[in-house]
Amino acid sequence: MELIRLLVVDDHTLFRRGLIALLSQDERFQVIGQAGDIGEALRCVAQDAPDLVLLDNHLPGVLGVDGIASLKAAAPGIRILMLTVSENENDLAAALQAGADGYLLKTVELDHLSEFIIKVLAGESVISPEMMTKLVTAFRGKSAATEPLVSTPCDPVALPETPVEAAGQPVRTGIDLLSARERQVLALIALGDSNKLIARKLDIAETTVKIHVQHILRKLQLTSRVQAAVVAAGLEAG
């Protein structure tokens, strides 16, 4: 199997080296470079073209979230996974808006980090459960303030517009198409629950949860669990 090429960007040398040492123990990964700031990261990306960048936010000079666009421009198709101590919902929103493919806290377990890396490379969006709650709370606050959805950091996940009635009958929206069980799953996604935890709470198989999640994303025309959580928060706020 072709190795997944990683770049670690963090200004704390000891943490960076420790993370590299641990990731190198996973036979799926190859750490092809490291950097302490965005400038070094851009040079590494241009030279070595990693598959994924593990990016800290609090970097000297340019913050990690402010460097995401440049990194993506330097290597189209690259994945960027934030790995930071910042629990600030504004940093989270800025990262997602700039194009980050995930946002994890440094408290994440190594085995979980490895699996999150795999998920991001498979096209999924990942976010620490603690930050999912902050994202939902921030979204509710904006909704309560009656700010238009298009002005929020989560613009791409704005609720779909109500369709025009046809022949005197209202067209069913994506939300209307959700089954009772799918609504239950959506509510638990908004809490940041994993598929395993959702399965345990609803007493169903984890594979069944995965199928429900796929149906939810398709019906709501979304692409990630993060987007689904924000939509769910908007429904509750409304």
C-alpha cells in the first residue's frame, strides 16, 4: 500500500518531534517534512507535495488558519487537518471557512488521530467532539441574533431554501424527507456523538448508523457531519 505522506507544522520543537516519532510508528504513514511556521510549511509543500498537513494554529508570524488558503493554493488537492490547543470557536470557524478539512485538539488520542487522518484523506470532515459543541453553540447564537445565514462562517451549510409550491401542494424539503430515526441520528450528530456512541444510545448496529448518516447527508444535500450538525442546530434555533 502506498504510504500516506505527512507534513507536521508546529512551532513547539519537542511536541513536533514527539508527534513525528509516534506517527512514524504507523506503517501507513511517512512523515516527509516538518516546519515551525507557515513560511517553512509553504516551502515544504512546494518541494515535497505531502498528502496531508497537520497544522497548528498558534504559529509565529502568520497564524495557522491564516495560512490555509496559501497552502491549498501551493498544492491543490492537499488535505489540511488542524491540530491545536485552541478551543476558541472563532478559530474553528475561521479554519473551516478557509478550507481546513478537520479541526482536532491536541488532547486527541494517537490512535484516534491516525484514524482521523485516514478519514480526512477519504474525503470526510472531522472535528473534535468538544469543538462540535462550540460550533453548534456559536451557530445558535448567530441564529438567535437573526443574522442571515449567508453571513455566518458556515455559509456553505446554510439551510436550503423553501421550494416553491407546485399545483397547490408544497414540495417536501430535505428535512421533511428525513425519517423519525434519521432525525434522531441527526440530533445526536449535533451533539458530536460518534457512530459507535449513536448506535449504543439508539440500540442499533453501527453499520445501520452509517447508512442513516449517508441518507441524511444525501437528503439534506450536505457533504459532512459538521454540516449536518450545523443544520440541526439551525432547526432547533428556529
